[in-house]
Amino acid sequence: MAKKEKTAEQGQGGHKLIASNKRARFDYHIVESFEAGMVLTGAEIKSIRQGGISLAQSFVSTQGEEVFLVGAHIEPYAFNSAKEYDPTRRRKLLLHRAEIDKISSRIATKGYTCVPLSIYLKGGRAKLEIALAKGKNAPDKRDSIKERDTRREIDRAMKRR
């Protein structure tokens, strides 16, 4: 039997990465990450499959015992007949009760926030990777830039060999 080869778009475990929030990893120290499902309409999932989502300027908030994705922009699906559509509406996230409690208690603690890192398809369903994070200071950001540059130089030197 022939093995199914992964395409360049697929990550580990057969996930198809749709969008990532690179700015979140630059602005925050990632403490812990979670995988969450999303409550979406049919037209929204079709638009996501076409890559019509942006996680820039989005964040995760809690309200009571529920967790929501706020500010994510999902483009309107071209073949949708519904005229009324808000591309940045709040979307409910699906998590286990223990995960919701952990996120809520950490967000209530000063200095912690919850940010979306990436959205991908897993088994035909859209999954959102969210993370508990602490904000970085300007010196930390400079250190991140230095680390990235040194890693790049090392990779280039190894490539030349």
C-alpha cells in the first residue's frame, strides 16, 4: 500500500493550516496552548476553507462560563444568499469545562491574556489554537529579534556546507 504523502500546506498530524497569527508570538510569551472548536455558520466554514480569515487584531474573551473569539475577520462567502452578515461577529469557542475554568482564572490574573495563534482544518472541522500568554516588554522583543536573526544565520551557514 502506498503511504499518503503530506502536502506543503499540511502540518503535523494531517492538519491543513489556514491562517496564523505571527504577531501574537512576537508580542507575547506563550504559557500554555489549547485546541478549540468553533461555532460557525455554513457560509463561514466555506469561506475559511478558501482561506478567507484573518486573525490579526483578534483576541479571546470569557463571558460567564463561555469563551468567545472576538475581532476575527471572516470574509463573506461569495455564493451566500444571506445579505445580512457581520464579518467580525463574536464566535463561541468549544472547550472542555476544565480548560474554560483554567483560562478564566488566568485571564482574571493580572498580566495574562488569551490570544488566537492559528486556525486549521482537522478532520474536516475548523480548529483554533489559542494560548494563555503574558505580554512582552520592549527588551524581550529585541531579544526575540536577535534570536531569530542568529537562527537564520546558523541555517544559512549550514545550508552552505
